[in-house]
Amino acid sequence: MRPDDPTDEHWVDPEIIRPYVVTRGRTQPAHGKFDLISMAVAVGPPPGPDAGLDPEHHRILQLCREPKSVAEIAAHLDLPAGTIRVLLGDLFDRELVSAQEPQSEVDMHDMKMYRAVLDGLRSL
């Protein structure tokens, strides 16, 4: 059988292997939570090729010249959100990105915010 044959008992879907390899088997970022709606933005000048970053890290930094959510980054790079969280954690640890977490639920109980959302929906 060929190694790329899905009927082979040792065959593994490349869609699973790539994220595993990109994150070196890690499933969680070392620091930060990075919800799907967390916003990330690159800070400082882009690192050079000798910075020890993977191509995916460089692509994230390029995308995040303007603030992007974890979901947007995942869609642009065609990688799972969990993989993006790990990579953002790497960049955050190196102080190459800044992240803004969504507001806590305590702030979500503000009636002004709900009215603004309702007004926005009504205007559609």
C-alpha cells in the first residue's frame, strides 16, 4: 500500500498532523487564554529570519499589523483555533504581540451595552 492511502492502517490524516507539528504537540498556550474573540496586534518591528520563529509565527505577525481576532487569524491561516492560540502564546511570551481579552461577564450586565446592541440590531 502507498503511505498516502487512507485505507492503510498506519495512515494519518495530514490535517491532523500539521497542527500537531506546528505546535510541537502543545495544546495550550503557556500564557494567556486567547478566546476566539480575543484581539491580537503585533508590536514593535517585525523580527528577522534569525529570530527562531516558524513560518506560521511570521504569518501571524504579518496579519496582526492591524488588530485581528483569534478566529480571523485561524481563518486566514487555515489552521484550527487551538493551534493559533498556542502560536499566539509563543509570540506573546516574546513580547511580539499584544492581546486584549474580551470583557468579563461582570461588565456585560451593563444595560447601556444591551441597549446599544439592540439599537444596532434594529437599525439593520
